[in-house]
Amino acid sequence: MLTIYDWFGYELPIKERYRLIKEAGFDGVLLWWSEDFGRNYYLDAPEMAREAGLFIENIHTPVQNQDHIWLDNLDGEALTDCYLKCISDCAEFKIPTMVVHLPDENKPYNQLGLDRIKRMAEKAERLEVNVALENLRNLSNLSYILKQVDSPRIGFCYDCGHHYHYYPGKDLLSMYGPRLMALHLHDDNGSHGMHGIPFDGSIDWAVAMKNIEKTGYPGPTAIESMCWDYEHLTAREYLHRAYESGKRLEAFREKNF
């Protein structure tokens, strides 16, 4: 199955956005889950996506205040409450997984942050929601939390583009593949050095998909590309191009099955 991040770019009415995603061939979507970036419709998004015939694979929690998780102040408590509310929202809207960013390497973990994530794990276990921690420039924090929080509901969101951009020499899937709960697949091309459509950059996707398949992960092939360097394409053209790249990725997965 193929999914795509619903806010891939372009200014479009949300119902039109989901219609075009479905028309391109995708089975489901990854949702942004907050009012940030002007997305004040987000609580209505699950119903609208499902009306378009799309399933909801996961939500992405807010990222602007991700560093606050370690802070011993009201900002830290506010972010923890936000994540706990996202777990409740997943249960309410019947969404199985939420993706979370941990702070980068220059903001190291502490006991308070660990305790907060353990609180999240307890609620996630009770409500049967997965919390997938995404790799960015945060490997020491990610490694510590996954080691210290031995919960079936705390796992790993593997972002292939971030992997090759920040830690190309690390075998993240061998390290955390057994706890894989979500994928973010995009290439390393363009002005941002990532979030290109797969096969438009230098990532060896045959190798990347083989490594993913070795983990036994059964979930969808999830595209998280953006339109930043594709302004010459219409939204419809962009989505069809992203879909075709996804089909090629799926073919690699099937070859390695």
C-alpha cells in the first residue's frame, strides 16, 4: 500500500487535495496534527480524507517546540500535555500511530524528559496507540529513549532522507528495525538537500528498500516528499510523479520479500 504526507505543498482546498491524492492512486495519507502553518482544519481532516477513500496511516505531532520536552518549566509541561492529547486524539479518531520529534544532539536527554516519555508510554499502552520517534540530527537522544523505554507502544519512525543526510554511516535499521512503526521516504536532492521525490536524488533505493524489508516491517510505503523544487509541475502532475516513484519502491520491497 502507498501513502503520502497530505501537506506536500501547493495551495489547495483540503477536499481537492484529498481528491487529487486519491486520483493519483494513493491508498492513504499521513496527517499534520496542529493548527501550525495555517492548518486550522486539522481536526476535520480524518473525516474528509476517509470520505475521499483514503485511510489515515499516522499523524505528525507539532515540531516547533520539540526541544521543550527536556525543560523543567511550564513550556516542558505544555509540550508533554500536547503529546498526551495527541495520543487521546489518535484513539478518538481511530488513527493507529503518531510521529514525534526528539530534540537534536545539542540538547541532550535528561531524567525529566525520560519520565515524561514514560508517561506517554503508559497512556499509549492504555489506549493502544503507537508513538514513533523519528530520526533527525538526534541519534544520541533517540538511542537513549528507545533503550530506556521498553514499551511495545514506543518505537521508531525511519526517515530515509534524514538518515542519509545526517548519519549516512550508521545502520539505523539494524539498530532499531525491530521497533519500526512508520516510514518517511524522500530523496536528498533539491534546495533543501532532502524531501525530494524518490529517485530524483542520489539515494540508492534498491539498497534502502532491501534494508527496510529485512526488518519485516509490514506497513505501507510512505512518501514524505515536498514540492519545494517542483514548482514547474501542477499539483496533479506532482502527485502522479510521486505515485510512480512509490510503485517503484514497492517493487523493490516485493523483490526482497
